[in-house]
Amino acid sequence: MTIGVLGGGQLGRMLALAGIPMGFDFRFLDPSADACAGEVGSLMIGSYTDEKLLRQFAEGVDIITYEFENVPVHSVKIVEKLCTVHPSSAVLHSVQDRLQEKLLCATLGIPTAKYAQVDTPDQLPAALQKIGFPSILKTRRLGYDGKGQIALDSAEDNRDAEGMCSKNLCILEQRVPFTRELSIIATRASDGAIVSYPLVENFHHECILRVSRAPASADSSLAEQAISIATTLLQHMDYVGTMTIEFFEYQHQLLLNEIAPRVHNSGHWTIEGAETSQFENHLRAISGLPLGATTARCNSAMINILGSYPDLAVMTKLEGAHVHFYGKEPRPKRKLGHITICNTDRQTVETTLEKAELMMPPAI
């Protein structure tokens, strides 16, 4: 079976690394000639809007999926006419626009931070009056790792915000004084079966995920909230594949922050730390195979490698460390790899994580 993947970054690469032992072949489409997934599958280079290329890409593949959510919906609809696509273009449409995502949550009774629609600079004052400070202005489309966002602490910050509103449709969100950031990863098969991984605690710096810990220390009520929200979304969307939901924990309640219709950085720990990785379960779901167990094998911590590569010989000396390099050229703050630390003893994981953080080169 050949699986087509729209996007050739590290998530596509890890999908292939999970699927090759299962006998799957992979074809990637990416605008970049040096897309790192090209090392583990055939790579077609070109624009996601090139209809002729999209049709060539779809020829001879059995299933198509994507590794990031900013693929144009129109492009997915083109290949959807030629091949089965999971998750569907309808799912992508629902989560690609941050306002549509919030409206979907409101329809399903899923709590989020307060928000306001901002289509033009003229609408910003009324939105700020409704949401107040501190708040954060985001473009409704595109943007990740802090791109397309402006934090607003007072009216003095409005000039940059007005500039962003003049060029983009935006959404203004309340900046919630949350206790911590959590995420859940869940997978739904075409027959409706759903499995979910333990809650993960995430630490961001400069809007980029730096460390994930799994399973997160949390009581059963938070886990139940997360599973209920994930199940509601997966069933409502008739979703097939792996989905990630990011939350803020606020006053012992989960507020949905973002939905990612794909495998996710906060789930990299599952490669070594769970019975079945998020990547394998995504492939199982989209290919019609039974889903695998999501039980955590141990306590895990994942640290991203940003900007420049650490010394491999040094990192592999760390107890329980598993090093993953993505084969990408170093660039400031670019995700070049990750290290997962696994141990049955949580304190040992924390101690080793501290050592790894001290040895990590600067993100630049």
C-alpha cells in the first residue's frame, strides 16, 4: 500500500518511519526540494496549488493524508476526487480558520477562552472593549510557533495590532491566567473505534514547544474532560486518523486552545513511551487496520532540539535517552530533532531532563 502525504516535514518523516516496517510505501508532496521526509520516501516538489501536480501526486497512491493543517482546502478537494483522503477536506475546513474552530466549539458546548472577531482595524476597539487586556490577536489562518500573533497588554500595543488587522482576518482572544498547558492525542478509526493517549503537560518558551511530560500529573476528572472533548469532536466530524487538542488548565477546567488535525509535536514521546506510537495509530486508522493500545510504558519527557544540533555522543550517554535528528539544516529556532527520556521512575526522568537541557545548544 502506498500512502501519499501532503507535506514533507518531520511529521511526514516520522509517519514513514512508523509505516515502513509495516510494509507501507510513501510519497510526499512539498514545495521544498530539501524536505526532510524525502529521505524516507519519494518526494514530488511543487506548489500545493498546482492542480496538474496534485493529480500526478494522487495517481497510484491508495490513501492520502497530510502532516500539517495549512494545506489549502481546495487542494485537498482536488485529490479527494481521485483518492480517499483522511482526515477529510471538511475537517480541514473546520479547523483551519481559528474563528470557525471557536464557533464549532461553541456549537458543541466545548469551553474556550473569550474571543471576538476582528475583520478590519475599525473592529479592533470594540473587540478590545469586549475582551479587555491582556489579550492576544491572532490571524485566523496560518501561523504556528508564535507566528501571526501579537500579545496586547495595553492600548499602547494597538499600532502593531492595527497593522496586522489591515492585512489579515483576525481573532482577538483573552489571555487566560492558566495553571498549565495540556494536550490530548486521540485516534479514531473508520469503524468509529476511538483510542486516546494519556494527558501530556507542555511547556512553551517564546511560543515554541520546548518540553512535554507524559503522562501528566493530573487527577481523573481532568483526563475525563479531555477524553470527553476529544470524543465529541472526533464523532461530530466523522474523523478518521489522529487528532491533537491543546488545552489551558484554568480553575480546574480545560479550555480548548487549538485543534490540530494530525500527529503532533507533543506526541513524539509515544514512539518510545507508549505501546503504539501516534504515528502508527494514524496509519492504522487511515488504512483500515485495528487501532493499537495507547498505554504508557513508562514516564517520559520530550525536549525539542532547536536551532543547532547537540553532540550526539554526549546526548546518547544520558540514561533512558532516545535521540531523533530530522536531517534538516540548522536555522535559528528551527525544530531540528527531539530527545525522549524514558524511565519507570518519574524523578529519574526529571533529573535526566535537567542534564539534557544544560547540554542543549542555544536555539539562537
